Amino acid sequence: MATASKTQRHPQLVAPAPLVDKKSFLVYKFNKYLTVPTDTIAFFYLKYESSIIVDFARQEYSINYSLDQIQHRLSALQFFRLNRQFLVNFNAVKEVEHYFSRKLLVRLVVPVGEKLVVSRERASLFFRWLENR
């Protein structure tokens, strides 16, 4: 009699496939695990080589994914990679203005301690993303 494999008997042991439109992130803060819904996230950024979530309530959470991994798990319609350090939610973009050398300066509804600059090479792609949402 053939026996079922371990993964057939316990399907929860199979690693889930990466999601393209991830609905939430599991984070650890203050000795607790929490889920942060993706629609509450204003942006992701790098801080000392760690990825940080900032939500619209200005709470910060550290997560164990690189920005590249995060970007590939989110909807490209909802999130845009501004530069190497920031991945922003469409709903967090307050205004955009021209900056030096055809770059763009992005302001978010959640204050950020630094200037968010989009390179001139990515500026037209960023405008298309804003336009075609």
C-alpha cells in the first residue's frame, strides 16, 4: 500500500508561492506578530540595509525582504519603485514637481525625512504610472 507523502498529508508544509498582489505583510514588533494590510502601507524604504514599512498612520515596521522581493510581490499598478531606496503607494503621492536636470521631486502625504527624487531616466515611466492607474 502506497503511503501519501508528507506534503500530501500536511499541505500546510508546502511553501506558498510568491504572491504578485500580496494583501498583507507579517511583521514582528514589541514582542508580537502583526499583519500590516498592503492598502495601509504608504511606502517601503531602506534604512541601514533593512527594509522598513511605513503606513499611513506613520507607524514603522521592519521586514525581512529586500525592496526587490517586495516589489515583485506587489501590484505594479499600486506601487512604484522611485529609486533604490523607496517603493511608494499610489495613494501616498501628494504632488510631483520638476527638479534639477529633468529629475522629479515627489512629495508624499506621509512626511519623509529626505527628498524623494526620481531620476530623469525613470521620470517618463513614473508619469505613465501616475497617468494610467
